[in-house]
Amino acid sequence: MRDHPIPPVTESLQYRAIGLIHATYTPADTGQLTRGQLVDANGHKLNTVVLGRMLTLMRRHLSMKLPHLWVVYPRCREEGRLHLQIAGIWEPSTLAPEVSNVTDALPEGDNFFSVRGELVFTKPKSNDLVVKIRQRTRPDGSRPLPFKIRLHGKVPVTNLRHFVSFDVRRYGQELRLESYEVISQMPSRGGRSRQARSGQQQQTR
């Protein structure tokens, strides 16, 4: 069993948007767990869907009346509203009571999110950021369309078109920046960075 619900990064340009939220899941229909809301300790309600692999676990092992630490994928389909997909749960005390060296507590605490992708928009004056996330190729060879995550924080415009790793914290319906690391400049469509192409042009003049 892993000692953390968010897996470590294995590639420098590894895209992801994943987080943790301690909340109670309330299904929209008592007979159907697929859609509902996560309600946190402050009463904030977040529209949520449950991914298929979680349904059996929730039905057999979890009380929907109690809060749990959910592993979620964030989406920003509407302005000012956060949507979540439940992908897992972190509760070793319930799911793996025989493992003595794993704890429910995590160093990052509640509402921590890790977002890694291409910075495509930044407006420092209004604390607006947009990050493009590309998803893995499906088993059938098709590739899902990329999606965008809106963050709140300041990143210089010089980091546009760069791959950036963001540590963020959820406050209500917002994901607010805590720290970031610029990994590298994104390659151009031709496979080389703009900086590399610029350097070649200067050499040929």
C-alpha cells in the first residue's frame, strides 16, 4: 500500500490535476451514487461525480453519513464554480486496518491540490491563472481533449508557454496558489522551443 494518496511524479513534464478534500458526499439521488455534492466542514457544496471504480467501494465499505478524505480530480466547467471527480479515498484506518505504519493524517493537510501543466494565461493584477492539462492516451489509442484549470495567484507573464508545477489550496470554490516551480519552456509546434529557434536565427544572420 502506498503511503500517500497522490502518487509521486515520474516524469518532468507529467501533467496532472489532483487533490484532497475532507467532506461528506451527498448523492443527488439516494438510489444512485454517481452524481451529487461534496459538502465540507464550512458548508461549501461542490458539484461532484463519482468515477466508476469507486462505486463498489463506496457501497460496501463507506458510510455516506460521515466525512471522508476524498482523492479528487478538479474541473472548471463554469466560471466561479469548481467541479470534482471522486477518484479515490484516503482512509487506511478503515480500508487497511491491518497496516500499522500508515496513518490517515497527511503533511499537506486538507484541501491540497497538485496541478502540473502549461501556463496559458496569467494576469498578475487580478490574480488570474489558467493552466492547460493534457490527459493520457486511452487504452484504445484515442486521446482525450485537454482541459483547463483556473487558479488564483500571481505568476509573471514571462512564464507563459512554460510547463509549471503548482501547489494550490482550495478555499470554497477557488484554487489558490501557494507555491510554484517553472519546469521548462514548452516546445513549439515544430518540436523546438521559441528560444532555440531564436538562437538559430541569430546565428544565421
